[in-house]
Amino acid sequence: MLAYLQPSSFRDAMNRRLFLGVSAGAFGLSRLSAAVQAAASPYRRPKLKITGVRTAQVRAHGLQVHVRIYTDQGLFGHGEATDSAAGAPPLIDGFRRFLVGQDPLNVDLLWERLRTAGIFAGAQAGQYVTALTGIEIALWDLAGKALGLPVYQLLGGKMRDRIRLYCDSQTESPDDPEAPKKIQSIKDLGFTAAKIDIDDFSDPNRWDRVNWTASNGEIENMVRKVAFMRESLPKRTDLAVDMHGRYDMTTGKRVARELEPFKLLFLEEPVPAENVDAMRDIRESTGTPICCGENVFLRHGFRAILEKRAADIIMPDLQKCGGLLEGRRIADMAHTYYVPFAPHCVVSPIGTMASCHVCAAVPNFLVLEWHWIQRLDLWRSFVKEGDIIDKGWVTVPDRPGLGVEMNEEAARKAQVPGTSWFA
Ligand code: MG
């Protein structure tokens, strides 16, 4: 429990606990939650005030910004933002004046205020929404801890106990001498789905560094990689393929059609998702399911994709698209089109668990990404609960909040040099 507390707030919480007659021997978070609830309205709604917001930066798969929101009653919430997060720490510094003194349980009100305050400052997408996402996740963790409930409960309850992950394979080529070892480790870890990348700027068949049309030789190599992985993985293991939005319409259509015999779980972003009509044209041209949206923000970004039937599957990144409740809204919007929800995810066990709470709560969840197979030591030590994945699945915890707590000694091994640590 100590790690949830600031030193001065800890004393305050202790005094309150003693005042409330809470057993000094029972020192768990649930007891602190109970104490916070006791210091509450007649209807047992906790009365908390935000006292501070601090960040720390980690570089694992790209940059992750960890956000902590502190309160006057000792509890704090922890969130994580990624990808378009380089500008998050200064943006969060600017958000602080909207947050300090506020009731953190009004999560959506605080989110809406920060969103609308930034309408002329980029709050439609990108860095601004990513920074807001880190705040939003920390607020849900905090709300869960204050109420003594897991975040999935606050998002509507649980549809499933376990979340299925797919492993980003970090290998895809028969020419990779490490491929057999890496593929074996995916099997040993028990994953039921994997994803490979087939975009390759160093392919010798590429005639032009700038033009987005793949040559016949490049497309042959793409198909060869998919065939290799399909043969190497068990038949029951689903295979997804990512093109990272690096190609044009011609290439996207050709590759999607050539990959039809492999019955992929999905083909991800053959073209960038920014032109919804182009994505729809590719989707209409093929039987390969098309997935997109890791760089799309907010409900507003997904509205056109869904309305125009541009994707078979959507993949918002819940550590940048607006947050957990926004993720649930996007999933619900997709569900009205019978479109499944397969979030992009490259973050630590803290952000991954945050995503799992949303995946547990929505009906149309398909599969969640996992991208740390080359950082297993860091992954397994990053939170005090140890490895949250068992045979390719995450069991959603019933502990209050997100249900995982950073192991700072391990996490600081990946701290971005020269940055402050929740200071
Ligand atoms: Mg991708």
C-alpha cells in the first residue's frame, strides 16, 4: 500500500484511519479504500481532491509517458500514454491547473473540460489527445481505488474474465537465422495469435525510396513471408499482417487479394487510415479482412471509418486515442456496425492491463496486441504482480483500480535519460 501514498498524505491517511478506528494491522489497499469511503458523503461517495499531477518517461517499445494523479487522501492513480507522447509531459503541466482542487471521481467531466479547453490547441488528435489519455487512465485507476472496485466494473462490468492477446512476432522472414528460435518462443509462450510486418524498405526489389508502389518482386517477398509464418505456426494460431500504411492503393489491393488464400485474422493498414475512402476501396476489393485505426483519435476519428464501412476490424490504441471510456465508446459505436474491436497496444503491463479492463467490458472485443517479446525481463518485472500474461491470456484482476502497481526499481531501468521521475 505504501507505494500508493505520498509521504505527507500517508500521515494524513494514517491519522484518518486511526480516527476511523480502522485496524492498524490490516494495511491493504482495500482497507485504505474503505477508509476513504468512510470519509465520504452520507451516501458513501468518497470526497477526494486532486493535489498534484506528475510524470515519468520510459523507453521500451517507443516512448511511454507514465502519469500519476495524487489526492488529498493519500490515494493516487496511475496512467500511461504512448506513441504520440513526446509532447505529453509539457501538455500535462498545462493541464494541471484544470485538475488540482477538482474531484477526481468526475472522470468524464474532467476529460470533457480538458478536451474542450484545447479545441484551438490541437485537442482533435495527436499529442494533445495522447496526453489527455494518460490523465484519463490515471483518473480511472484512482476512481477504482477510491471506490474499492476494478476499473472494468466502472466501465459497465465484465463480459469475459480473460483477454486474448496476439504476439507481435518480431520475425517474419525465412532469411532470418533467428526465426526458428523466435517462432518457437511464441509457441512456448502459448499465444493463439501472432502478427508479422511485411513492409520492408530494404527489399532489393524496391526501385524508389519515396514512391509507395510495391514492385512484383516486393509483393512476392511479402507473400513468401506470410507463407513462411503460416507454415511455421500451428494451424489453429491466427495470423495477422501489418503493412504500416506505407503503400498506395494499387499495392494495397494487390497484396490484400494475393493474401486471401491464407485466411488472415486481418491485414492492417495497407494504406494510411487518413483517407477513409481509399481504405474502403481496398476493403471492397478483397475478401481479406482489413483492420485500421492505430493512429486514429477519439470517437470522431472512427465515425467516418465506420459510416463508410472502411474497415472489417478497428484497432484504436487505448493509450493514445482518448482513454478507456473513449475506447469503450468507440467499441460500442463499432458494435452498431457489427465491427469487432482489436486494440493496438505497445505499452507496459500497466497500460496493457488498462486496455484489458476495456476489452473485458465490451461485447465486440476480438484480440489485444502484445509487443514486448524482445523485452521479456522488463515485462515480467515491470509491475509488482509479475507477469500478467499466462499462455497468451490476461486474467482481468478484481483488485481496485487497474489492479497492477509499478515496480519502480525495474521500471527505472528503462527511464529516458535526463528526464525526471514523478518529481
Ligand atoms: Mg500497426
